[in-house]
Amino acid sequence: MSKTNLWAGLNDAAQAELTSRDYKVRSFTQRVAEMGVEAGELAAIDSRKPDAKKIWIPGVEIFSRQVRPQRHRGIFGEFARRDEGILARIGFWPKQWATARMFAGSAKGFHIHPPSIPSGTTAQKWLHRLFITESGKYSLRCYDDEQWDVMFFVQGRAEMILRDVRAGLPLRTMRFFVDGDNHRGQNNVGVVVPPGVAHAIRVEGSEDVIMVYGTSVIFHPEFEGRIASEIETAPLPESWQKFLDQSGKQEKKK
């Protein structure tokens, strides 16, 4: 074996196309934004803490769920309790519940819902107030006028990618892996997605994914926006990376 060129045994065309997998250890911040982390790692973090704010998309909530085995029968999983936990703290209880099944090998997204901006102010000022300067004042949120989602996974494994594209807020990406109830463990979580945060989901592995999700308003077709959603019909998600790569261009302009 040549010490100067490990690949001397390949023809020139193959050598020109050759790449190597990057095994460098990345920080948790980099993994959340780029490669993805286990949902349970995020559920263990208090998003209100200062050290979490550099990676967290404001308004997103990821919380652990109780999934209990019932021997010789199956499992029993709780979604959320109206008067307890994170949904109670933020004052969000869905007006509509729905279910979705995603076939193995399929993906959805990016989906996005429009934020409601009160008259007499700008989107930048309102969203900065709502999620930065007065982020703990949940009574300001317009749950009745915009679509918030809370998602639960009851079967299979899925990858979620969240991308914040709200006016005036930092461009951030959160990428993580969620397990359904039939894979009981730390990755059984609920996920709250605010309006203005683009979200994509794709199935991990060969098992169908079944979701249950609640929304703050009843279904309105005009609230269902799409960004780079060709994955739902195209074989390869080329536009996903193009959408995510916009962050680098935005940073260079600053």
C-alpha cells in the first residue's frame, strides 16, 4: 500500500470523485443544527435557561412523555394533561386533534403556519417582544388567531427538522430524532411548533410512522404554507439543503 497515495490503485476518474466520511467530533450546538441529536437530549434541557438560548428556537417546546408497558397486553402512553406540564405552563390546549400515517421511506415538509401580527406594530417588533423581551408572558400569545402544533409519535421512528424564519428572530435550525411509543425510551416526546417555524419530518427505518397532533385552531387551508416541499413528490430532497443553506448567505450579508 502506498504511503503517499492510499488510492493509487484506483483510476484517475474514481480518485477525482473520491470523498471520505467526516468523523470529527462536533459540539452539541453543531449537532443540533447540522447532524441531529436524540430528542431525549433536548427534552432534558430547560429551554428558558440562558445556556440553552443559543441553540433553541424561541417558542419550541420538547417535553418527555410517560409510556408504560402493560405486560402481555401492550403499552399505555400519555400525551399531555391540560392542567399540568408544559402545555399548562404556556396556556396552550388544542382545539382540534388529528392523526397522520407516514409510510416508510416517505417525508413531509417543510410546512409552515403564518404568525398573527397585531395592528399598530411591525412583525419584527411584535415577535421580538413575544419571544425575546417578554418570552415568559404567555398570555400575549395569539393562540386563537394562528396555528400552533403539538405533535406526538405513537409508532415508528422519525427525524424532525425545525427552521426559524420569523422576521427579526435569529435564523436557527433544530434537528432531532423522535421515537414512537412502541420504542419506549427517552425519545418519547411531545413537540410544540410555533407559527413561523418551518417543520419537516421524514421516516427513519422501514416502519411506518403514526402521529397524533393537536392544533390551536381548527383546520384552515390558508394557514398551510409550504417551503421546499418537493420531497413529498420528488425522490430526493435536494431543495431541503438549499433552504437550510440560506443561513450562511444571510450571515455573510450582516
